[in-house]
Amino acid sequence: MPSIAYQLAADAAPLMPGGGWTARPSAVSGKEGAVLEHPDGRRVEISPARRDGYVRARVAYPDTSYDLTHQHRPSTEMRADRGGRALERAVRTKLLPVYDETYPRVLAANEKARQHAEARAAVADRLVSLVPGAEVIRSEPSPIVEYQKRGTIERVTAQVLGDGLNIVTFRYVDDEATEAVMKAYGAVIRRTALAPDGRSGDSGEAAR
């Protein structure tokens, strides 16, 4: 026998604005409940409330780094005997105004995070290709590339932070490798150094 929450969700689904909503049974917070789902990923969880004879409806978001506050997570309660039309009205008027505004922002934040993760992974792959024997020893939250010379305590690690920044550590590296690294770094510094006015080279002539 379907739960009261599922029956309400099933009755409300075809009435929901925009169409496309479906209902499925679900255990919400350990209770026999239901979920209203839309193809775009929006979800409204329906579960028995603490008060006998009442159900609670609340919005659900995917895992995200977006700063969700209490105001972004509206919920409402109603008597279960009011039926699916009352549930649809409560969701439409009390939940969707906030949810429909916030949900696209969550998706945008997640897409941005995905793109950043892909960019960090690409940098890590390039670093691995530069040093024979190096490997990615951690992928998230920021990739770490490591090389350890067999039979020694020599170790090099590069943590890819993203946005063009990394943390690179050389431990117990011999003089030859140290000199090669410092030469390469010095070349980058010389190539990218800018005068105070934003132009390369000596600015003395401009000041005269």
C-alpha cells in the first residue's frame, strides 16, 4: 500500500507548474516518504511531519560549494488529508519562488567547480609528463603530483591549486637538479618581470 506522502506526491505531480514532474517513493530522513522530481534535476522531498496527520515538503539540492543558507532551503507543512492539489499549491507558492531562483545558481557553481577541476587535472597531467616516474597521488580537492627517486629520500611534490598557482616542494635534491630548477625559475622571473609602470625594462627614459 503506498504511503500517504507518496499518494499526495503522485496526485500533485501532474498539477505542478511547467509540467514534467513525477513522483516516486523514497525514504526521507528514515521515514517512508516520497520525492517530486523534475527532469532538470529539481527535487521536492515529502515526508511525515512530527505532528500526526501532517506532511512536510522541503526542497533538495545536489552537493555543492554554493553558499546555501537557511533562507535557500524553504519548507512547509500541511495536513495530509488536504490532498494533492493543496500540496501542489503549497509547493508552488511557498517553495518554488526561492527554489527556482537558487537552483540555477547552484548548477552554475557546480559547473564552474567542474571546469576548475578539469583544468587542475590537465595541469597535473602535464606535470606528470615532464618527469619520468612521476604520478598523481591525489586528485581532489587539489591534485598532487609526486616523484620519489627510487632508493633515495629525494622527493618532489607539486600541489595544483588552480587559477595558475601551485605549491612545489623539492626535498633532498642534488646540486645538479637544484641548479637546473633555479635556472629555469630564474628564466621565468626574468621573462615575466615588469617595471612599476607595467612595462618591461628600464623606465628611466620615460621619466626624463
